[in-house]
Amino acid sequence: MLNDRVILLVDDSLTDTELVRRAFRSAGFDNPLHAVRSADAALEYLLGDGDYVDRAKFPFPHLLLLDHRMPGMTGWDVLQWVRRRPELRALPVIIFSGSENPSDEKTALDLGANAYVTKPVVFAEFVQAIKRIGEFWLMSPGKSPAR
């Protein structure tokens, strides 16, 4: 089923994480959403290491939503790491950022992101942005996990 496709959200903001959860629900998606607050945790999750070794509890994601502005290792670092690993290259990565700077979008696409989506400030627009992401990346029958 398409609603069992797992989303991994990497965002250091608890507020933004909760907004993303609410927006997916408001947009009609009940897909499992696992959230981590750091790039290091994202790498562990993707590798199935450390706290995330149990793949029944932490399944490999179908979609990676990634904030690029995080302390320490950044979202750009995670994106580059994902794209260097052959077993992860097919994983769709969406940079979901509060930045409207065109150079950030260019950087994201140059580093191999599938898309760059700006986080809207108004919740109704936030829901619409999440809905578009979900409809394209979670509902398309051909979209499947990288491994």
C-alpha cells in the first residue's frame, strides 16, 4: 500500500517537526513519519545503526525530507553523504527549508537533491506544500525505497 511508505524527516526544530506531522495529517496522509533532530542521527537511521538497528521499528524510508540548516553536520553534508553511497542514490531527497535564497536551491540541486521546497509561513500553504510532496513522492506507484 502507498500509505505504508515511510518518511524520514531530519530537522533540528521540534516546532517544524510538529508542523510537518500536522501538515501531513491535514493533507490526508497517514504514512509513518520518523523524525530525527541531527545529521548524525540521520546517518545512523539510514544505515540501520545504533538506536535505529531494528528495521521493523525503524524501516528504511521511501522519502527523506531534509532541512539544510542544522548545527554541526548540515543537511548539505547529509545530502552529499547519501549521494556518494550507491545503495542510497535512489532515495528521493527533498530539501525542505525556510530559506528562499535562490543560491540554496541551486546548491541543493547541484548536490543531488530531487527537489527544493521552501517552508511556507502560513499553515494552509504549508499543508499545500506537504500535500504536493506527498502526492508526487508517496503516491506514485513507481516510487519505491532505494533498498
